Amino acid sequence: MPFIQNFKNGGYNASIFKADSIAGITVGVILIPQAIAYALLMGVPPIYGLYACLVPLIVYALLGTSRQLSIGPVAVTAILIMSGVSQLATPFSEEFTQLVLFSGFLIGIVQVIMSMLRMGFLVNLISQPVISGFISAAAIIIIVSQLEESLGLAIPDFTYTHETIWYAISHFFDTNWITFGICLFAIVSINLLKKWKRSFPGALTILVITTLVTYFFNLQDKGVAIIKDVPSGLPSFSFPEMNYENMVSLIPTVLTVTFIGYVGSIGIAKSLEMKNRDHIVRPNQELLALGIAKIIGVFFLAVPSSGSYSRTAINDEAGGKTTISSMIAAVMVVISLLFLTSFFYYIPKSTLAAIILVSVFGLINFSEAKYLFRLRRRDFIVMIITFVGTLVFGVENGIFIGVILSFVFLQYYSSRPHIAELVNIPGTKYFRNIKRFPEAVQSEIYLIIRFDNQLYFGNASFFKEAIQEYVTGREQKPNFLILDTTNMHDIDSTGLHILEDIHGYLEGLGIQLLLSGTIGPVRDFLKRSGFTDKLGTDHYYLNISDAVDYAENRELHEKVHEVAVQFNEKRRSFLD
């Protein structure tokens, strides 16, 4: 068990426990207001956000491989759950809450199955531009969803984001200015406190201040929305309502949250692993830990949770060394559930909206868009289309659009890989792309082609056409075509047939095919197929230089032989 590794060989001591305690308390006081805010964003009563900070934290602390990762309710997971489940039930209703819990159970089951099948690699199917575009759009959707609470407006439920924005703008003067003032004060204050000291519990401090102001000045009587009753005590053991029909309806949401939540969690964990270099994060074990945390947590009324970047960073900065810090954060939540829930009654919802807004502002990744625009336009296009698709068609459809688009681009560029003609750099034995060394001279004897990809059904025709163009494009037909296969890491049956066609095509022109740098697995495949015997084992070379030496020496030998034959024929004619 990863948790036990913390205590082996006397590795855990009073000094580390002190550091973990400070970090755990710091994260705990930040976690409590965020858990309440994200529960409301998810569409469930605030108490469920606190429940999600108990059992899941402890289970992950026991099974997880990251020492600093802080899990719990997060904004992106909350909006994904709200978006998916709200199509089946009304937010904040008992039916909605049961569906959210059932979603958490299904997400955990999927993650455990993926872990058992060692499918952690599947998260690599979602590219970084897709994630950036999706999260940026999700952040805007979250911001728009908080307009009602931050302005004190009664905004109808619209299908599209732009409709909500237009309604808020057109009814701006109907704003409850006290509510808006509290929200604005909270946003500015939290940001200033964060700049002063990142680990300072600014959100909790402002929450306390605005709650006391609301209580003493009876702001709830002046239109300021408050949380009101929050049950006290720890969650009881219970079974969520489960049935096949709901399971089928929840599958799109479950799969989306599974992948997005895991991608975020493993990304955060890996970044801390690289920074601290004191532990190793194992993706499949992370899947297992996150999955079991959700499954067990559901039976204690915990809504879905994921890794939080902000709380993880604060945990690390506050000195957290092991997962004991997460357990201490859970103890802080226990204390609040037992003794502080009566204080929650007067918490302004506008303050919770401000906490959410401050958290998600940083998720809008302008810098990544600028970077991709300069670096690689196709990745920029994927990001922008994912961003727009998420805003227009919703969070689940948006990421689906991004993934499909990524695969379309991948297939397109994979079907048209880079091919280069190589030439010898004068005075050396190096061979490089003629486009980068235009001063180099082409040989009349041989033509060298390098193919920079696997040879498979998707690019086989392109490969064949390119070879034919290179051969017919020469003013003088070469005697040898040297195919540099160093970067051809794989070949399938379609690629083999094309290679055989090229060999036949070259033989018809009197050109000998030579292969150089072929890696072992490809050589084995060509041997099994019989192509090696057809081409001739003496036509394989370890590098281009050896193939060039053979071509030049073979050409020289044939010229000498031709001169000798002509001389002998003339001599016999003279003697006769």
C-alpha cells in the first residue's frame, strides 16, 4: 500500500508530521468554503460538498501514489455533473442529488475497471489543445452560471450561454446592489490576500467577514440570498438509488467526468512529482485510488471529486510531505460538520459565487492560445474549435468535438508524413535533407529517400506516389534508390504490398532498391513475409554510408568490367 511507504525505514518523524499538520490545516480552511461553493455549483445542497471531503480524502490518502495531491469538489467536475444530470432532473431536488451520487458511483466503477485493465494510457487520447480549449470554455460557462448569485438577479434557465449573458446585460439595472457589492468586495479582497500570501486562507477570511456583516445588518431582509439551514453531524451510511435506465442516461456524463477528472488529477500529480522528486506517481494506481475513493465515498453521501490544482499547490507550498496532510484536512471538515454548521446559515451566496469566480478566472488560458498560434496552427485550431464547440453545444459535446477533430488532424498528417531526399554534405560522410543543404550536389548514381513515419494503410499510397515523383523528377535516371528506413518504426500488410510494388516498379526501370537503417522489428516482419529473400539479403545496410559505398563500388566495378570486355573484344579482333 503506497501509504505504508511513508513510514518504512523510519522515514516518517515528528518534523514531517509537523509540516503535514500545518499543510493539512491550511488546506482544510481553504477546502471548507470551496466545498460549499462547488456543491452549489453542482446543483446539490452545500452539505454534500463537505461530505465529499471526508471518506474520499482518507481513501485516496491510503491508496494514492501522489503525496501532495488534494482531492475534493472542483469547479470543472461540478459543472460537468450539473450539465449532464440537469437534463434528467431538477437541480437541488432529491432526485437530482441521488443521480449525482449514482454518477459518482459509476465514475468510480469505470476508473477501477480501467485500472485493472491497465488502461491509464487512454487519457493520452485527449490532447493538450483539446483540454485547454475545453477548460477555458468550461470556465466561461461557470462564470456565466454565477451571474444570478453574484448580481442577485432571477435569471431563467436558458439553453445557451449567450442567452444568459444577454439577459443579465439587459436586466443589469435590476441588480441587487448589496448582493453585487458583497460579491465585488469578496473578489477584490480574495485576490489581494492571495497576492500578499498564497497560503493565507483568504476565501475563509472573507467568508467569515461577509457572513458576520450579513448577520448583524440583517442583509437577508434586503434581498441578499443566504445558504440557510445546513444539517450538522457526520454522514450516515446509505445506498444511492440505482437502476439500469438511469445508468444508460448517465453514461455520457460519466465518461466525460472520468476522463477529464483523471487527466486533471494525474497532470497535477505528475507536476508535483517532477518538482519534488521524492516519490513516483503510478497512473494505474492513481486510477484505482480515485475510483475506490468515489465508490466508497458514495455510500457516505460524497459527490464526485477530483484533484484540485489550487489546493494541491497550497498543500505543497505549506510544506505537505505525505498524504497525512489530506487526512488532517479531513479532520478539519469533521470539526466544521460537528460544530460550525449553524454558522453556515448566514453565508451569502454571492460570497460563494465570488470564491468560484476567483477560482475559475485563471482557467481561461489566453497564454496557451497565443503560444499555440505561434508554435503550431493546427493545434491552435483544435483548441479554438473545442472552445467554441463547448460554448455553443455544451460541455459534453464540446470535448467530443475536440477529440474527433484531433483524430482527424492526426490521421491527415499521418497520411502525409515528411519525406526527404538526402544528399552527401561535401567532405563528410553525413547525409542530410537537400532542402536544408542546397549547396550539396546530387549523385548521378544513386537517389536517397528518407521516410519519416511508419508505413501503413493510411500513408502507403502517398509513399508510393512520392517515390515515383522523386524517380521521374530526376533528369538522369539513377542506378540505385537507397531507402533510409531509420524512422520507419513499423509496417503493416498494406505497407508491405506497396513496398513490393515499388520494388517491382524500380526493377522495371533498371533501378536497384537498397534499404538502410531498418530496425529489428521491421526486419523481422520483412523476413517473415519473404520480401527479404526477394530483395536479397545483400541489399540491406546498417547505414546510408555503407549503402552508398556499395552503389559507388558496384558502379565502378561494372565500368571496369565493361572496359575490360571492350578491350578483349578489340584484341581478339586484332589477332584475328
